[in-house]
Amino acid sequence: MSEDYRGMWKDMGLDLSGHDALLDVLGGAYRDIFLSQKNRPEGMGYFDFVMSEVHGLRIREILDEKKAGRKIIGSYCVFVPEEIVLAANATLVGLCSGADFAMSEVEKLLPRNTCALIKSSFGFKLGKVCPYLESADMIVGENTCDGKKKAYESLGHLVNNLFVMDLPQVKSEQGRALLKSEYQRFRTVVETLTGVVITVESLKQAIQTVNAKRAAIHRLSSMRKADPAPISGLDALLANQVFFYDNPARFTDSVNKICDELEKRIAEKNGVFPEKTPRILISGCPQAVPNWKLPFIVETSGAVIVGEESCVGERGTRNLTDASGKTVDEMMEAIVDRYYQVDCAIFTPNPQRLEHIQEMAAAYKADGVIHYGLQFCQPYLMESIPVEKALEEKNIPTLRIETDYSMEDVGQLKTRIEAFVEQLR
Ligand code: BJ8
């Protein structure tokens, strides 16, 4: 890190020794997993810097924003509309939940058979190691899966300002109406928190800012269709992870710069792996920072990841919001339309997701799909069976993986993944 931030972390109430331990693990994993890769695009230097300063410079920026009167809102789900947050002059940060922490404390509040993502969100709070969580003026929970919905009841006792948003489970007229009324309620709560009334101009600007960020990621994704792949799946995942907490305009610029570089690489056939390396699409649960286990195993087992059908990936970023509305109400409708298309496995039935996975496999010329389910995640584990069937119909080999954040199954996963990659050659 470029300077000593210990004073800042102490003032925020972080547990310094726990936080040191977390940063040690994170820094070590980043070096071993990311910096050891060969022939990375130079533009990744930006993300290396962001990651090295993830609890430093970015937090200082956020605290400066707070000093200037801007509110910080934390979220755990891609259903929280960043457009509304930005339009009310606030900042949205994704709360990662990608590592085990303070598990013995967590298991006093949650059953052991809760998914790693939910446990992690509690662990970061109970261990007092997440400066994003500690700097948030409001945290948004969402009634998605049963695990999250019940866990928020307990999280509400641990954090100061938890706003729980209800979400539909069925895509129907009533489902859309519920989403619309919840987004209206969210807008009112955000306006009250910030003291800023959303206007036509501010909402339009916010929609354009978020669209630009998504368009940059779409551009990056389209580069991954090339063979040889100009960027590793690990580096592309990192860009998708940083999407959730970097300054939006700076993120958009940085991703577009990498894309300029990748265009040249594609023209020169300069890949990170040799041509005809087996190509894998990952589909399933979100992979939040620093959950890099699966892509690391895949890309050290002779394959390259060319896409993520995930909320930290294309499920989260694929659609833009129509910015052409003339009134706040019209643009709010456009926001509802945009988010209503997110095909999270909490929806029943959810045929759109199966179609999207088939489309992605074809578009990215994937030789095989790995379905990634977190242990105890009923929605995605249940849906992995129809996903496999849908892919079988298209003759696309599929491997279903069920895992958690521990390193105990790395050897076993590696053996299975190597055998799968061998089958794709
Ligand atoms: S829109 S995927 S970000 S809810 S892994 S907590 S589903 S038991 S994360 Fe998600 Fe929003 Fe849906 Fe996306 Fe539950 Fe499963 Fe745990 Fe999960």
C-alpha cells in the first residue's frame, strides 16, 4: 500500500489484528494467483493498483466523499439499482462476501449449513474487518433466497441502518408491480437519507454513467470471443469484481483502455494461452472478492475461462437501462424493466437463464460449461440439473461443481477439472 492507513482503520472501528490477518491472506493470494500469470495485458496494472489499495486509497476517497456530505450505500445484490443511488448524489459499494472470516462467531448466529456467501457477510461484520461495511450509511438487503432473507433479520441487529427490499420470485404482472413499488420505496428512502430529490437531469446522468460502465464491460467480454484469448478468465473476473466498488467513471475509462490494448492483441494473435486451448464458460453463483479458487484451478489445469454467467459477470451487467425517458417516472419504469430481466435462480420458473447459458456458450465458443454452486445454495444447486440438461441438448459437456470458500477440496476439484478439460480436447 502506498501509505500507512492504520490510523484511518482504527478510527473506523476496525479490528486491526484481524484486519492485518485478512490483508496478509489477500495480498498473498493475489500475488500467487494474479501476479504469477504470464503475458498479462499491461492495462491490468490499473487493477493491480486498485487491489493493492482496496482498503487504502479507495477507502480514503470514500471517507473524503462522506466528509463532503455524500452518503455511502452498501449492497449485497445486483438487484439494488445503482442508478437511483447515483441520482441522489450517493455512492453504491458492493459488499464482497467472498472469504471465510470469524466462522466460529458466525455459527453462533447462523446454522452451519448456510451458504459461504451469507456466512462471509456476517463474518466480515462480526470480525470488524471490512472498511466498506463500516463506512456505509445504509446497507441494503434484499429478499432473494431464503438464506439471505432470514439472515437479514439477524444482520439488522448488527448494523445501524439496514433497509430490506422485497423482491418478486415469479416473473408475472404482480411480480413486476412488486419490483416497481419496492424501487419507489427505495428511491424515497435514499432521497431521505441524502436529502437530495432525484430530478430528470440527475437520473438521466446516473443512468448514462452506469450504462457506460456496463458497456465497457460488454466490450471487454466481446474480446474474450477471440481465440487465442487475449485476457485470462481470472483477470476478466477481477475487472467484473472491481465493477462493484471503484469510482464508476474511472472504472469505465480503465476498462476501455484495456480493451484498446486487447484489440491490438487480437489483431496480432497474441493470447494469454495458446490457440485452441479448451474454452470454459462458468455459470452459477456469484464469485465475490477474494473468491478466486475455481478460476485459478481451471486456468492452471489447461483451460481458459471465456465468460461468466454470474451476477459478478454477465447476469449482472448484460442489459442497459433506457435513458430516453422525459420524466423521472418514465425513467423509473425503464429501471424496473432493466432489472426485471435479471434471471437469478430465485425466480420460478426461470427458463430465461437456461436460454442465456446456451446463448453464452455459443457466443463465446465454449467447449464446455462448469456449473459453480456454493454448498447449501438451494436455488443454484437445484437449477444446475436443468442447466446440465439444457446444455446436453446442445451437446455441450457440463461439469457440476459444489464447493465453498475453504481450500480443503482443492486437490479433489483439480482432479475433476483436469479430467473434464482432457475430455474437451
Ligand atoms: S441476483 S445470484 S446477487 S441473490 S449463493 S446467498 S442465492 S444461498 S447470491 Fe445473488 Fe442477487 Fe440472485 Fe445475483 Fe442465496 Fe445461493 Fe447463497 Fe446466493
